[in-house]
Amino acid sequence: MNYIEAEQQIGQYIAGIFQGSKPFPYHNLQHTKRVVEHAAEIAAFYALGEEGLFIVKTAAWFHDIGQLSGGIQDHEARGVRLMLDYFQRQRLPMNLAGLIANCIMATRFPSQPGTLLEYIICDADTFHLGTPVFRQTDMLVRQEMEMRTGRQFPHWYRSALQFLKVHVFFTDYCRRLLLAGKQENIHWLELMARKEGHAGIK
């Protein structure tokens, strides 16, 4: 099996689905590509072979595609179904599909990954929490939630702060690389949450 060619075809397939759908501010093709890139970066550190790299990158391609065919809840399971259907149609190895399905489902919050491959996809999905990019993506997530629910979130920063405080990175690589940046983002959220609280006082 040519893993590189198969993964490239999967990327084209997922890109086509995104491009044919209404775009979300955050859960879009750009986010998916970033997760694929981070999965490859972490996998390179752990010197995964071709098969392991294919598994985590394929999981990254499919991990959020279920967002386009329903609500946020259970989108991982919908992504798994799309992936299994694709593997069957393309006659790709179903034993790999099972490992990919486990990786996709491991990204559910709260994440409880059990293998290195699952650790990698979870950390790839939340990599931005430890980088300055978080301050832009947090606003995009807020816009998307308002769009999808029709609600306003006056205590958004407080909720985001709670999320970052309970979030964990699972790989040593990401802990060493990103924990300091995540702490900076926590400090920023604490500041924003205080401003948010003052704004709510009449």
C-alpha cells in the first residue's frame, strides 16, 4: 500500500466536502489542515513509521468532518462513519480503519486517549491552546457557537478559562513545547474574564 498517495487522496476528498459545504468560522478546512500538520509534527518526533503516520493523519482529516452533517454532539461518530464508508469504497485496509476510528473518537471532550496514536491526534487537535494563535481561534470558536446556537455568550472568557484549566496535553513533546504558552493564554483569559465581569456590572 502506498501510504503517501492514499493520504493525499483522502486530503483531496475531505477538502472537496468542505468546499461544497457552508463554511464555519473555526471548524473548517483551514483548521483541519492545521491538525493534520501538527499530527505529522508530533508523529515525526516519535519517529512513527509510515503506517502510524498514515493513521494519525487520516484521523486528523476525518476528525471534524462530521461537523458538516449535524450538530456538535456526536460529530466524531459521524466522522467515523464517513471514514469507514470511504475505506470500504476505496478498498483500504479495514484493520487500519479500526485504529483510525479509535483516534477520531479519542478527540471527544473530555479526551481519554489510551495509545500513543490517540495521544498524538488529541494533542494535534488542541495544539493551538499553547500558542499565540489561540487568541484568534478563540474568537472564531465564539463566532461559530453564536452562529450555530443563535445565542450570545456574555461569560465566554470565563468558560474558555475553565476549559483551558482542565485541558491536558498527553505527549511529552507537547507538554515541553506548549505548556508555557498555554499558561500565557490562561493569564490572558483571566484578564479578559475580569473585564467581562466588570462589563456585566450595571
